[in-house]
Amino acid sequence: MTAWNDRLKERMKERKTTQEDLATILNVSQSSVGHYVSGRRNPRKDVLEKMADELEVSMDWLLGKSELPPIDRRDFFPVPVLNAVDAANEVSNSKGGPMELTPISTNWIGDQGYEAEKLCVCYIEDDAMAPRLNVGDKVVIDRECKEFSNGKLFALLVNDALHIRRSVQGLSGSWTLSSENKDNPSYHNEVINQDSYQSLKVIGRVVLAITTL
């Protein structure tokens, strides 16, 4: 088993964190950090927790109790999880408690050409798109894209609730919002004319599904 101080040195090297940097962050002397790095002394639990947080690793990994590699949050963007109303109103976080975040790869965001600050995550609230999307699954929504495109999934705000529908363009140019749950007769396709299109509250296009097993 790798000694915990070896993992500390490894992670500090990866993060380009000096002993002086870590001492300042932990509010301890540089000599104390030197003792931690050399393995001559173990930090208190509160110092260890702060150390793990700063180095963006779990305490279990740092202490050698887990072999799961650390995830560098600099490689991920924390996308806020919002309710449908807040997502539609372009707010950055929902009120009423700690903000839930979903880490999304910054490489993926850049490759797709999305603006990270325009993304949000919402929980699926119905089974209109089952079996592909089910209640409790999460979807990533690009709030910068509000114009329908043929065959794509869009998030809509209807009576303060999230509705996910597929937009399908007909030969006449009109749009139909369709459900994929053919077993539930309460879901039906809705043809959108110009007037109803203007009144629709489109949150954005669904660009990623995070499904539960």
C-alpha cells in the first residue's frame, strides 16, 4: 500500500502546489507541511480534510484506503441543477437550500461548442419520453438554443413543470412536439402553429441525458 505522504507528494506535484502554498491554505507553518510530506507527522483530522479539499481528492484516496483515482475539478465544469421555472428564467441556481451541481467535462463542452454558463441540469418529471428518459433521470439543457431543429429534444416549461418533447418539422414547415411513450394515451403529439409557437416557453435543447440504472 502506498504511504499517505507519498500520495500527498504525488498530488502536490500534479497540482503544482508548493509546500509554501499548502501551508498558507492550511494556515499552518511551512515546517509542519514539511513534516507531513516527509511522513514524520500526521495532520489533525480537520487539517487533513482541508488538505484533501484543496487538492481535490477524497480523504480515503489520500490515506490509501481507496484506489479510485482523484478527479481534478479543473477538468469539469459544475453545471447547476435547477427546477424548471428557474431554468426557464435563466437563473444560475435554485433557491431554498444548498445548490446541487453536476460536473460535466470541460473538454466535452468545448468540443460541442457550448457555452458552459448557458448549461443547466434538470430532473425528468414525467415518463413522456420513456423508455429513453424516465422519472428521476437528469438532462443537460443548452439554454442558448431555443429555436426548434428537426428531430432534436427540447425542454419546455408548461404550467411550471418540465416537459421534454421531440421537435419534428413537417413538409409545410409546421412543427410537431412528440412524445415517445406510446403506451400512455395521455401523451399525444401537438402541432405548433405560429401563434402557439410564440407563446411557448422553451427552456432550451436537451444535449445530454444522464440516466439512472
